[in-house]
Amino acid sequence: MNGIPRRARGRLLRAVAAVATLVSALVGTAAVAQPAGAASYAVPASVIADDAAWILQGQLPDGAIAWYIDKQRISPYLANYAAIGLAEATRVTGDRRYADAAWSWLVWYAGHEDANGFVTDYTVDAAGIENSTGDEDSTDAYAGTFLAAVRAVFRVEPDVGRLAALHAGIQGAVRAILATQDVDGLTFAKPGWPVKYLMDQAEAYRGLVSAAELGLVLGDGVLVWRALSAAARLAVGVGSLWNSATMSYDWAVDAAGQRTVTNWAQLYPDAMEQAWLASTTAISPNRARILVDQLGATESQWSQPTAGAQIDGAPGTVGYWPQAGWALLRLGRWDAAQAAAASIRAAALATGRAWPFTTGVAGQLIVLEAGDPSLILP
């Protein structure tokens, strides 16, 4: 780590890793150990380098990562996933260009936070001028994925100076999550949209635990405490959504407390909401296994992008969901993860990575291809 003596590095990394264990203990999910290390399979580094190079085609001169290589729109949410993939690409290939590009994106995000820590989507005109849309899909998930991306990039390229430059941005992202955290611990998607989505809870939780780790490195005890306590409350809230009748978590809650029950026959949002959660340590590995097994039984085609599926209540095609495979990594199901990654990548290449393949999807796919859960399991 830049500026840290070699002997101190191990102690710091052990302290950072202990944060997740502490949160798990607080919410009662620490009894079953996580799989150690990376997968037994190894996707060639050239494959991951190719995917990472494609992401770089979508990066603008100021560090922003557009959601597609035409560079016409910036979705901070998708760019955060692209950055996680770039970090993984550096870990696998040793090419620091990818992590450097991810750092540049993180600086862009932090620099575009408002006083609440919120970041909007942007359009990019023909002259390359970025214009805020004044809106975002969510505030909780944008902030959570940013924090997860900072953690991932720092673990691969632990430059304390660069991390310190993001300190205010990290604090802002935690503030953004807390801005919509309700008394039950769950977060509303954004101000003015009073619905608590399970996917968002998964991403906010991963982000909060990531922030606590980063706070340790930064020596910011207040940040550590705020993030840990919020993560613990959020995990308890998620636990309250368990529905034994459907063997799943109710995937949405409105302001009146009305819940949306999971229909496993619908790939999105229902089944994918479960997969997102299963990829995090907000729930126990035993619960994650239940969800992953149910996904395999009812939506076995989830990793076949051109297959048919129920999407938003109507017949459609599966599309790209490599992050669902992160749950396989969490559970150590390496063969299934490898097969899913190969299927998704083959479908993307068959279309020349045409939309709806995005830079964010590419980042998620790189993590799945690499088979190492360490960057996604704080």
C-alpha cells in the first residue's frame, strides 16, 4: 500500500476484513463461513482484458464512464459496476490502466455529489458537454454501488493518497443512503419515490459495509460507526421481509408498509431481486442457498440472454444478469459460475456487445469470469 510500511499492511487488511465479520455478528449471519479464495477455474487473462478494454471505450476525458461506448449518457449506477470490473481486471492482468481508469471515475462521481450526496444521470451532447438530467433512478443504490466500487478499487490498488482524496465523497455517499433510511432500517429508492426495493437494500448494505472498511483506513471513527450501525439496521430490516410461504424475501415495500410478494415465475424483477440479495452478506449463507436453488429451479435460463422470460409482467427475453452469478461465487459454486459467465459472454459477443449490453454489465461479467468473491463480499 502506498505510504504504508510492509508490516503494517497485513495488520490493516486484517482490521479491514474484520469489519464485515462484526456486522455479520451484529445481525446474526456470521455462523457459516464464507468460501475462501477464488474459484478453481481460471478464465484467460486475455478474455478479461478484452472486456475491460471495451469498458474503456466508454470513458470520457474527464473520467466519466458512459453506459455504452457511444458515450451519449452517463448512468453513475452502471459506471460504478464498470469500475468494480476494471479493478478486477487489474487484479487478474496486472495492467494498472484499468484501475487508474476506475480511480478517475470515482473522482468524477465524488465531484458530482450534491449536498445530500446524490448524483444524477447525465446526457452528453455532440460537443462532449455533459448535462445533468436532474434525476436519477435511485439515490440509495447509486451511493451504495459507489462505495462498493471505492472498496474494490482500493483493495486492488491501495493508494491511501487517492483514497483520502475521496474521503468527502465517501462521507457524502453514506449521507445519501441515510437520507432515505426508514425506521425499519430499509431505504426508500429516492426522495419522492417512497418504495423500498430489495435490490437497493442489497446494494446499500454492500456500500455501507464497504464504507466502514474504508473509514478504518481513513481513521474516521464517526464514518465507521455511522456506516456499521446503518448496515446493521438495514440487515435487520431485510430479515423482516422473509416470506416462508414463497421461500423468498418480499421484494418491495411502500410507504404504507404494503409488501410485494415474490413470484418466482417472473425473472425480473422478482427472481433477480432475490439473486441480488443472495450475493451479499446481508443474509446468511443458508438463506442465500435457498434463494439460489430456487432461482435454478424456476429460472434456469437466467444466464441465457436470448432465452424467453417474464419481464415486468409480460413475455420478453432474459437479457444480461451476470450479477446473479455473484451469488454463485459467494456460495463457492465455481462450476455453475463459470458456465454462467461463458454463456453470458458468448451471447454478448454474438451481437458485437450490442445494447442492452452496457459498461456496467461488462464490469459485473468480469467479476463473474474472474471467479474471485473478495472484491464483492465486504
